[in-house]
Amino acid sequence: MHNKLDAIVSTLASQIKAEHIDYLINHFPEVDDIKYNNQDDVYNEIHQLLSDAKNGNRLKTDIYTIHLVDSSFFFGVSSSANPYFKHEYVKFPAELLSLYNKGGSLDFYESENGTWLSAVAPIRNSIGNTIGLVQADERFDDFISQARSQIYINISVSLLIFIIIIFIMVSALKKILKKEDELSEKLMLSKQQLERKNKEMADSIKYAKRIQESILPIKDNILQSLPQSFILYQPKDIVSGDFYWYKKIENKILIAVVDCTGHGVPGALMSMIGNTLLNDIVTKSKNLNPGEILNQLNKGIVRTLKQKGNNVLSQDGMDIALCEIHLDTLLLKFSGAQRPLYLIREANLIIAKGDSFSIGGTSFDHEKNFQAQQFQLLKDDSIYLFSDGYPDQFGGEKNKKYLIGKFKKYLLSIQDSPMREQETLLRSEFYNWMGDEEQVDDILVIGIKF
């Protein structure tokens, strides 16, 4: 909503002429000098501009201009049907003074009429001086209602798309099987048909991959907040049951590695559900610690997959390692479901074990309560989050698992390398170990250095 309000006021500020604001302030010096919107052509022109913006963006509250006299603000033109020209803006938000010359968003603030979100943009004259502000507001309750509705729509659309993809794949497979009896007599023709159908199926799965990739965080956004970091992401199939999740809230980073039951299309469907639930949880409650977020995620998975009662159809769930990082203080909070956090400090490996139960599923007898652990990070500390795919890979001379002990030693051996180079080294080590063997699971490793 802040982005929407920012865009509205910035556009309006560029359309309103500063000399028109000056004209109204100087030619109508007293309160309520303008009693009707069409009383003055200049006033009416700006009023129409604000009204069109309010109606076009479906705002429920008026948009208005304000100007500063000493340390007080007074209303100018508004989108209201009844002007309140030069009335004093009583109990305005304190941050408004600091935003007068630069504009920006006003975080949630209380007034006698409720809780609000607002944005302002300066109206500047030809030499760059601020003459006034354009302000647009939205009630916090309206914002939450719209956000919740959008989340439900996104979940519904995502699930519908996956159902359509699966239906297309099943339909394509049925057509291939129907042609099986004709293979001996029409070998060349059937071969062409088979290739075409396989391409259709592959294209459907690739389309599913594009949908899955669209929900993943943009890596450049993560690198902007965490420049010394990498994400090694290598699905076993075209689509993946592993996914990474990221959210920045002011000066706090939430980042997670999630390993869903299975891989391929079933795992990808679980990843879509998990990603949607995580976004919903932090949108509703921005101050939950990682343990509380995992408790909410567990309840959401159990509820979504109907894992309570006598007719349980799904035992699916997910393992997760979730970190909350405060960029200003380097305070780290961690919670895990069957996944650990590795912290390397001065060539020493510190392991923070997660809880010994997964998110979702019905194999746990009593209520799950995920715990949050806290660490004070130091400069040059490195942390690692990972799914079980890397250490579980078969390979080597005896075709055995790589195992977690070898993974720890390799992480310690590459600590002198920059994080981007560590990603390359980890990828090379994995492929050298795997050799000619098949990749057994999705691979996901995140490394961050401070």
C-alpha cells in the first residue's frame, strides 16, 4: 500500500503547479475564503485532479494539499465535495515535518480517527523550493483487508494453475498410452507422435518451473541487503521441492531454506503452499520471532492439508531452517525444524540444532512448539543454511553418501575464499563427488558472511 500511495502523490505533485498553490495561498488569506470547489478556476482545476486520482485508485479517503506556516500545517485544496480551505491540520504526524522537503511514506500512526498509512510528496517551484505537500491516506484496517484478499486470490490462482498443469500432463500421458498398440506397425509415425507428446509434457513441466521460479525471491534483492552471500540452488528435476524464502522488514532480514516432502511436481506443489503461508504469516504479524513463525507455519500446513481428524489423506510436510538477522546490530535469531544452522567463527564450527520434528505431518503425538535461539554475530562470521540434498548425494570411488561430516570439513576448508567463490567451489565439489551417478535429491545451500 505504501508503494501505491507513494506513486499517487508523486504523480500528483508533478502535475500541480507551484505557482497555482502560491496564488491560492496569497489571494485567499483567510480560513474558508473558498467555500465551493467551483468558486475559483485554479482551485477547481486542482480539486478535479485530486478527485480523479482518488476515484481512479479507489481510495476511500480524500487526497489533499497542505502547506507549512512556521511549524503548523494548513489544508489547501482537497478532493472533498466541501472545501476545508486553510483549516489547521491539528495533531499531524510528527514525521511530517522531516518529510516536508523530501516526501516519502509515513509508517503506521494513530490519530483520533484510527490507525493510518500515509504518503506525501513535495510540490516544488522552478528553483526547487517546496511550496506545499500532496498527501494521500489509507486506513490500516482497509490495507489489511486488501492484503488478506490478495493473498487468498494468489493461493487460489496458484493452486488452479498447478491443477491445470497436472491435468494437461495426465491428458498427454493418456494419449501416449493410447497409441502404444500401433507402435509395431507405425514405428516412424509413432516415434514422431511420441516425441511431440513428450515435448508437450516437458513444456508443461517447464511452465510449472516458470511459475515456481516466479515465487522465489529475486537474488539481486537478497544480494543488495546481504552482499557477501550466495545461493546454491540445483533442483533434481525441472521443478523442485526445495525453495528459499526471503523477506526484508525495515532493518531486519528473514531468510529460510525449506525442504518439502518429495521432489518434482509434488514437492513443487508443497513449496507453493509453504511459500504462500510464510508470506501470509509475516504480512499479518511482522514482530514474530522465528520460533513463533514456525509454529504458525505448522498450524497452517496441518489446516491446509487437513491433517487432523480421522480422514487424513496426506502425511506431507517440510523441514526448514529460518533466520532473523538484524542488520544494524548483527543480532541473529534462529529456529529450525529438522534443519540446523552452521556458524563458522575464526575457523571454528558452531552448530545450532533445530527442533527434532518437522512442519506438518501426523506422526507427532502432542502439540509442536518450535524454539528460537539467539546469537550475537561478529564481523567475519559466516553462517550456512542447507537442505539434506548435498550431504545425501551418492558418489565417490565406493558410491557412498557424501555425509554431513565431509560437508562440515569442506566448509571449513574454503573459509578464506569470498562467498561467490565458495558457491563455485561447492558446486564443483558436488559434481566431482557425484561423477556419473544420478542426482538423488534437490540441492539448496545458502551462505552469508558478515
